Amino acid sequence: MKRKFHLWMMIMGIILLASALAALCAGQFHVPAGDVISILAGKGSSIRNAETTIRMVRIPRIVLTILAGAGLSAAGAAFQSLFANPLATPDTLGTANGASFGAAFGILLGLPAFGVQFLALGMGVLAVLLVLFLTRAVPGIRSTSLIMVILAGMVISSMFSALVSLVKYVADPNDVLPVITFWLMGSFSGTTMKSLTIGIPLIVAGLLILFLMRYRMDALSLSEDEARSLGINLPLTRGLIIFAASAITASVVALCGVIGWVGLLIPHIVRMIFGNSNARVVPGSMLTGAIFMLLTDTVARCASAAEIPVSILTAVIGAPVFILLLRKTGGIQA
């Protein structure tokens, strides 16, 4: 199994590089592969505006799609393991709805793109802090109770969802509302080098934490006494996983809107191939999710003259694939 996993990772790494090169070439403004390689090597291109398009538009977008796909997939795998729930998603704690409210409110206020992203990130973090506060504030409930964390996440998620609806209700239907609606659908179209500086540090930090914690995730189902006998600090492990997965989710939503199905679907596909060990599921989900998101976004911007919101494609692809997984497995095991 270990050899098979390493071979899979090598193959998927090659596919990711090939997909990234194809994404750099593809678009309404096609750039040949030879010119793309020449631009990346610093030799420029004879095609007018090709270098600007590649360096300033497509490279930032591709970097974000890869990190977003890897991050959402890893966050989904982590939460499914943490909560022992095969239907857990990166938004289990209300992070995505919190960030969505921040972005919608920022657009309503007329903030620039940087301000909208910063406010979205802040609200996503606030949602998680409110969940953690609720789990500690309710008398008689231990702060480590995972059921209480899930319930608190549902409450906070519903609250921020209502606030998003309120913002949409008061927004100008001819000017502001279409912008909010399009943003909530999820798109990488507004990615710039400047916007990447907001979210990339948290996404990378979250991915690094989840990767380093992957061996300990298998012990999350143990009781605290059993985990302690193995030398594992279970509350600290759970806290780090919640922080990492929530930071990734808030950052991705702040940069490109709400993108569903990735964090739910990809970990299950990887589990079907390599089993339930998080030592393989987490890195496998990162790489597979990055490829899935990159290919989906490439199709979204090339399928028609008007770019298709990427969340529509992830839902169109994710729903039938998930049904096939259910039929094949007879019920997915986390």
C-alpha cells in the first residue's frame, strides 16, 4: 500500500504540473506552450501582451486555485476525521458563512477589493471564535465536547447566513446586489498578486499544520485517557486541527467566494483508493483537490465567453460523482 501511495503521489504530481502548464496556455487569449515556457524562463515572448497575461493574470489565479483546492480538501478530510462524520465539510463551524457575510457587507459598504477580502477573512475567523466561545459558555458542557462544537457551528452558520440574506435584501438591486450574488457563487477571476498576500499565509500555514498532524488524526476517535497513554494531547490536537482547517476555509472564501463539494467529495475519493489512514488521506486529498480545482477553474473560464462561476461546476460534477460513490460503497465510511 505504501509503494502504491508513493507511486500515486508521483503520478498526481506530474498531472498537476501538466495541468498548470495547460491552464497557463488556455483561455480566450491563447498562448502557445513554447511561449509560456519561454516567459517562465525569463526570456519573454514575441506575442504582444502574452507576458503580462501570464505573469499578472494567470499565474496568481493558478496559484490560488491550487492552494484553494488543496486547502479545502485537506480541511474536509480533517473535519471528517475530527467529528467522525463522513458528511463534515470545511464549513462545519460556520466559517464560510461568516466570511460570506463579511464580503457581502464589505461590498455593500463600497469597500475596495482589498478591504472586502480583509473583512471577509476577519468575519470568518470571528465565526470560529464565536463557536469556541459558545462551547465554553454553556454551563455543564465540556469545551472538548465535539457534539457541542458541531451544534454551535450550526447555530453560528445559520446566524451569519441570515445576515447575508439581510445584506442582500437592503442592497441596491441594480448595482450592488448582482456583485454580491456573483461573488457568493465563487470565482477566481479577481485574483491578483496583491490579493494573494492576504490569504496565502494562512492557507499555507493551515496546510502545513494539517500535514504535520496527519499521523495524530487517527487517534482522534480515542478517549482522552487512551490518547494520553500514547503520549497525545487530545485537546491540543483537536484545537490545532480546528484552527488550521478554519483558517484555510476563511482565507479561501475571503479570496474567491464560496466553493462547495470539494471538501466533501475529494477526501472520500482518496479514502476509496487508500483506505482510512489519515497519513495517506490528508496528503492525497491535498494533491487530488489541487488538480480537481485547477481543472474545474480552467473549464470555467474557457467553456464560454462569459466565465462560469466555479461553484456551479463543482456542484454539477460533485453531486453525481458523490451519488456514484454511495452506490459503489453502499454508504461511505469516514
